[in-house]
Amino acid sequence: MTPATREGGADVDPVEVLEAGQRLADIPLREAVMGMHPHLRRVAAYHLGLTSAVGVRSRELAVYPTLALLAAEAAGDDPLPALTLAAATEMAHGFWLLHEDAIDGNRIRGQRLAAWVAFGLRDAILTGQALSFLALEVLTADRNPWGTVAAERLDETLSELVRGKTHAIWLDARADVNVEEYLTMVGHKAALFGYSTATGALMSHGHVATAETLGALGRQLGLIHQLVDRAGARRPTLPGSRERARRRPPPPWPASACRSDGTGPDGRSASGSEPPWMPSRASTCRAAPGTSSPA
């Protein structure tokens, strides 16, 4: 599937790997999206980047399908049995980002207007719900004998993501967060990583022990990603992260990391209660040159 199989131990370009995974997942993904209601299809195509070439699309949405395909290849030497799963993980992630952008007021996604800004809150939420159901439908209908199990596990994973988001909102309002609570929250939010790797292996090989091992690895990758991402909200360096940092206050530091004067290690209030600032639509458009609301 990827340059990971190069002879001689040559370095692997992660961008090439993500683009290879995205190209494979695109086949069933586009087919599934084409079956959506036309009113929601335009929002889904915009949000998932299907109106752009793979090389210029946001690679954020390529992470989960690529992990699923790599896990399938690692377990059974062939990523193709996990092709439908790869598309389903991208739809599930798309659903989650649509709702999270609306919940958090994120106006920029992938250096362009978030779907809820471009199309309105109602259509963005409906599209997110449709994508979550569609992900379950394509897995259930898949010829792979593990498809139904994959759908059941995805349903559980989406429920865990909701618990993680709810836990994060609850912790954001508190000043007495401990490390265990913090790690529980980010662990829930890493659920889709573990799902992608575990179920990718299951779809390819059907060996439960291998799937559990790769699932645990995926969980650890997800935990690292969540910790780095939440730290990045305080010290943004990636494109678009400055915009995210301005839109909402950073999460509270665990109580064990707070200073005696009530501030966190970065000097801000440990409660994370700085007043949020929401940029106007005009300033958002200026922050993303070349973007415009689609017709």
C-alpha cells in the first residue's frame, strides 16, 4: 500500500503514506457520499474535501483510514479487506469534526471556513448525523464477515467519543482537575485511533489477539495525539491553531501542575476561565485568503 515496504530500509515519507491511504479510501467513500440526500451531499463533499485533489486536501481526515489500512496490511499482508472500514472511519471522523466545530465555535477547519459557517448550523449538524449513520450502514452491508462486528464496535467508539467530549467540557469548568481525570478524558477522545487499528487488523486477518495488540498501539498513538493537541492550544504553531486558540480558552491544567498562586505552568489562570473571543465572519474570511462560502 505504501512506501513502507521499500527495500533497503529507506526512510518513509509520512505524507506519502497518508496520501496513499486517502486515495484507497476515496473509492468507497465517494460512492457512499454520492448516495446521500443532495442537500447534505454538498456539505459532506465540502467538509471531507472531496471537491479537492488528494494532494491538496487536509490530511487530518486521512489519519484514521490510513491507520486502518496499515493495520490490515500488518496483520494479513493485504489492506484491501479493510477498504470499506477505511471509508467508514473517515466518515465517522467527519461526523465528529462537524459536530465538534459547531460545539466549540471553530470557524476554520483545514485553512478554510468550517462547514457550519459555510452552510449553516442546521445543515452541518444534519450532515454529521447522516455521516455517522452512513458509516454504520456501509460496514453492515460489507461482504467482509467481520463487517457487522466492525459496525457494532464503531457504534461503541462513537459513544466513547461523546463521553470524552462531555468529560472535557466538565473538566474545563473546574480548577481541581487531577492527572487521572485528565488522562481518562483524553483516553476517551483517543477511541477512534484504537478502533481503526484494532478493526483494521480484524477485517484483514480475523485474529482477535492481533487485533487487540494493534488496538492497544492505536490507543497509545491517540493518547499522544490528544496530549500534544491540547498542549498546542496553549502554544499554537500549526496552520489554523492560532485561530483555534483565540476562539476558546485552553483547558485547565491538572491541579497537580498548578502553582501556589493559582496559575498554571504557563502563568494563566488554572481555572481556564479567560473570556472567549469569537472573531467576526468578516475577520474569519480575512484569516483564510482565497476561501469563500460555496454556492
